[in-house]
Amino acid sequence: MIVVNLDVMMARRKMSLNELSEKVNITLANLSILKTGKAKAIRFTTLDAICEALNCQPGDILEYSEDKQE
């Protein structure tokens, strides 16, 4: 399972959901879905924009875990 650590990186960069939404040009609703780990997919262009805005690597946001969460 893929774990999304977007909230961790946002906290490290002291960036709000609103600020990231504006920088990445993605709706708050879609960003919230991604942040809570409920997203089924992410476009590379979106991941690229998030990494640029947060000055991080994709691996800082996405993590693989063998644990099954239900």
C-alpha cells in the first residue's frame, strides 16, 4: 500500500493547504483527498508541482508500506 505523507512535508515547510493549493493550482478538495490518502492516483505533473512547491523529492511524499489498511 502507498502511504501519502503530504501533511508531514507541509508541516516541515510550514505551508498551509490553501497556500499549497494556490502554488500547485489544484483545488482544495482534490488536495485534501490526496493529503488524507484517499486518492486512487496522482498525475506526475501534479506530483512534480507539489515537489517543486515543497522543495522535496517524490519519496518524501509517497512511501510504500506492506501493511494492509482496511
